[in-house]
Amino acid sequence: MKRLLLPLLVSCAFAGRVRAAEPEPRVLTLDEALRLARINHPQLHASRAQTEVSQARVAEARAPLLPQVNGTASYARTTGSYSTTTSSGTPVAGISSSNAYSAGLNASELIYDFGQATGRWNAAKATLRSQEENERNQTVQVAFNLRSAYYTAAAARELLKVAEETLGNQEAHLRQIQGFVEAGTRPEIDLAQARTDRANAKVQLINQQVAYDTGKALLNQSMGVERGTDYDVVDPLAEEVPGEDGGTDGLLPIALKARPDLLSLVRQIDAQELTTGSIKGSYAPSLSASAGLSESGPALDRLNWGLRGLLSLNWPIFGGGITDAQMREARAYTAVLRAQYDLQHQQVRADVEQARLGVRAAKAAIEATHEAAVNARVRLGLAEGRYQAGVGSIIELGDSQVALTAAAGQEVQAVFNLATARARLLQALGQP
């Protein structure tokens, strides 16, 4: 007997040491997940790059307002035939070649064009501000998606605990019922039912483990990272949003001042109005000045210099009606943007209203589901006592366990529904 027990004890001790030496899964907090998303998410990378594009376009639109300096250099060799006569009247023909060298430096400056160039520059700056709001809007969207994915994974983790508890209860029931059946106080069918319930609990545990791993995989995608799921999430504290218990009229001004999608449309309207003003300037002339310094001659050691100055007034008298068409297009597009702004203004109010009501409903559901879970635990305890006393049935016991599992799951889901509802309210208010 000792020979059998000694290896068993040694193996158990070794297994315990191995388990103790295994590192615990790293815990990923919500704040850390948000930080990783802001660093790694491809949508934010694309949005930042688009902002850089808009910054470059501002510089492009400003360039015509600055002096333009160009340098030129050229060399030409001309070869051709000629014919002439000598003093004695004898005709002479031949081929001759000549060289020509020239170099110059030209500078020009736009003096005044009735706001065409400055309008385009200011429109580009307004477009940049609009893109900056779009970038902030992407940050808000990524933050909401990240919070939703994190809460989903955390809920799956809590539901996994519920499944583990259910399996533990079913195994305890199985041991008790097996003893009753062996003692002859319960029929064999109760044992079969208990084994079936335990098997179903195992299946539920496996499915919930898969749901937890899947939730972490989706969380990785929301963070914009490629990694495994060998980590755990924690129960996040969904802090109360200021004003969530108030009315929509109290929250709406906050949203209207902060929603980046709405502010982006405001900047787009500004840019379009400035663009319209720059097109209007095309009806008037533009005044510019230029100066040039050059040297030219048949050889590099025989160059002659020259200085040139020019003041020009350019007035497009008739261009086939293109300026009129451009004005109509610009005004129509401004009307489109204003309509989009009105529509988005209404959408903001609807988003705030829906999010606020979602928070209120989730709060109410938490109280109801908690009460249901408490009562379900009491019911299971009573059913277990009745079964042990011989006055309850296996069906009553199984139904009580199913009711507890469902109530516990609903309680967990209600908690994370509130967290998600608060995340949606933050999104509706334009908060990252």
C-alpha cells in the first residue's frame, strides 16, 4: 500500500509545484485597452494621415501668395547652310554653326486678385479644422467600440463564473442523488436526470469559455493589435456620467458643443463659403508684378546682361460662363452642407435621448435582476432541502437550478448593459 501511495503523493506534490510555477494570465484593464487602441488602431492612423494631408493642402493654397522665384539656363547650337558672293562676284556656299548661352533669374509676386488666392487659403484652413474634428470623431468612435468590446468580454467572463458555479452545483446534486439511489430512497431515473443535468452544465461551461475567448479576440481587434487571448479582463467600473439622471434638454447643449461630427460640418460650411468668395473674385482682374535678370551671348566669356520688369493686369472678360457655373455649384453645395447640418443636429438630439433612456432602463433592470437572482437562490435552497427530505422531486430541483442559472446570467448581463449604455451616452455627448 505504501508503495502505491508514495508515487501518488510525489506526483501530486510535483503537479502542485508546476501549477504554482505557471504564470498567472496578465490582466488587461479598461484604461490600458483604451491606451493601446489610441496608439495602434488603424482607423486612427488613417485619420491622422488625412489630417496631415489637409495640413499640406493649406501650405499648397498659401504658396501663390508668396513670391515666386525661378531660375533658367539654356544652351543652343545652331547649324545651317549659307551662300554669299565674294568681292569679285564669285559665289561661295558652306555650312556654319553658332552657339547661344543664356541664364536668368525671374521673380514674380501677386499684388491683388480680389480675394481669390486668400479665399482659397482660408478655405483650406477651414477644411483642416474640419478634418481635425473628423479625427476627433474617429477617436470617439474607437473609444466607444473599445468599451463595448471590453464590457462584452467582461460579461462573458462573469457568465463563465456562473457556468462554473452551475456545474459545481450539478456535481454536488449528482453525488447526493447517487447516494440516495444507492440507499434505495430515490428511483434510478433521478440519477439519470442528474447525470444529464451535469452533462448539460459541462456543455454550457464549454460554450461560455469559447464566448469569453471570442470576446477577447474581438477586443484585440477593437484595440487594433494582433495578439493571443492569454489574458484576463477585470470588472470595469462604469462611472456615472454627469447629468445621466436628468433630462435631454440638460445634456443636449453639452453634446452640441462637443460632438465632433457636428462641428466638422460647421467647418465644412465655413470652408465652402470661403471657396464661394474666392470664386466670386474671378469676376475681377488680378494684378501682379515680375522682374527678371538675365545674361546671354554666343560664348560663356561674351555674355551680356539684361534687366526686365513687368506689371500686368489680367482680367478674364469672357470664359464661356465657367465662373457663373462655378458660383452656382458652390452655392448649391453650401445648401447641401447646411441641410446635412440640420439633419445631424436632429440626430444628435435623438442620440442623446436614446442613450439617456438606455441608461435609465439599465439601472431599473439591475434592481429587478438582482431581486430575481436572490429569489432564485432561495428557491434552489428550498428545493434542495425538500429533495433531501424526500418531499421534492428531481424535476423541481432541476427547474430551480435552471432558474438560478438564468437569473444569475440576467443579473450579470444587466450590470454590463448599464456599462455599455453609459459608454453610448459618452459617445452621444462627443466624449472619447
